Amino acid sequence: MSHLSHYSLVPARDPTRRRRILEVARRHFLDGGYRGVRLDAIAREAGCAKGALYLEFADKEALLRAVVEDSFDAVRARFVADVLGIESPLGRLAETLRFAYREFQREPLFGRLLRDDPELRALGVPSGDDVSAARAQVELLAGWVDEGIARGEIRADVDRDIVPYAIGVLRFAPMHLAMAETLGLMSRERALAGLVELFVAGLAARPAEATTLAAARTTTATPAIPEAPATAKKTPAKRPAAKKAPPKPPPRPTPKPTPKPTAKTTKKTPAKPAKTRRTRPPTKEKRR
């Protein structure tokens, strides 16, 4: 039996089997959602036994996580190519939101999973690696906010910690616009473009604030060079000229003294009463 020791009773693993299962499973999850997927149907379409599928994935939840992770790998590669090369930090934040809308349209699996399971409980409890990756993404976006404030592109009073979560909420806006588009109220493209414009307008620094920050940054970057001391003799400073006294006002005319009354007083003579002429009463005529 020693010459058979190099043989294994376990069949060799097919290197293409995992890829086939992932591609078939993605279509099944898109069509039927998490609850509508049957592993035996996936194995049959992938051309393998159900037991072989369990060799690759422990259960349906593990298969879904693998499908989502496989899709995210492609999304990350496109994110690096489309967003990270933008010079402006405010432009990077705006393009992150536009990128999320494009990917939502390109990869409908995420929308289907969220409609069936908004909290994505089917993906299980996040692992330590998932939490670390999420924190790194949040810090990346918050760092762009800090950079934008330093460069005068973003308002200084913006809460840096809120911006990543605001993007996280706005990225799911396409799910809430289906009704408006179905009723012909507004196209999805116009609504999403308007959301991006409002997002940028809320972050952008005001013109006066941007000018002030740019001037402060220039002053800090290029400090003033102190001038060399002058060798020429300093001329004595001129004394300030004495203030001229105001012109004297013209002399006021002296009032003439009023004559004082003399000591002698003249006696006033009483006025004589006017004489009244007496008239005699008429006498009787004398008898002739």
C-alpha cells in the first residue's frame, strides 16, 4: 500500500468551479432575492453537485457574502480609477456621490437586496475586517473635508464627521425616485444631478471666505523677510511747530456812566387849584 500513499481519496478541486458558482448565484440572487434562492438550483446550473457547492461555501449566507464581496472588488477598482485622481477635494466628494449613482445603475443586485432586506441582515454580523474597512472609508472622506477647508474650497464651519454619513444616505436616493419617474414627474437623471448640486452647494465656501483663507494660506507659506538695518545716519526728527495763539478779540466798548442824582432835592410845590368862576343867580327885574 506504500505505492498508493501519494494518491488521495478526495477528488481534486476544480479551479473554475468557484467562479462558475459565483456567476450563477449572482443571477439567482438578482432574480429571486435572498429568500428565493435555492442552492440545489445554483449547483445544477453551475454544473456541479450540491455537495461540491458546500465545499466552496458553507451555506447560503456565505455564498451571498462571497457574491457581494466579488462585486465590491470590481467597484473598488473603478472607484480608484474614477475618483481618486481628481485634484480638488470638493470635486472628489461630489464625484463620489455621482459614482455611487452610476454603480447603482450598473449593479442592480444591491438595489434588489436592499428592497428585500434594507438592513442587509442576510449578510450576517460584520466581521472585524468589515468594521475596519468601513472606518477607513469614513476617515478617507472626512480627510477630504479637512483638505477642502484648508484649501478654502469647503466652508470652515462644516461638520467633517457628518459628511461621510450624508454621502452614505444620499447614495440610496435612486431607490426612492422610482415612483416619481414612473409617474412622469421627474426623470431619475435630473433628480440625481440636482442632489449632487445641492450637496456641493452646501459644502462650498462662500467667495469672501475662500478669498480670506487663500490670503491667510499665502501669508503662512511665504513669511516676510526682515529688512537689513540701514547704515545711513538718521536725520533728527523735526520738532513740531508751535501752535499759533488765536487772535485776541477786539476790546469791548466801555459803557458810559449814568449820572448819579445830586444830594439836593427840590421841593415839589403843590399845584394850585384852578379858580372856579361863580355865577350869580338871576335876580328878579326891578320894578320900573
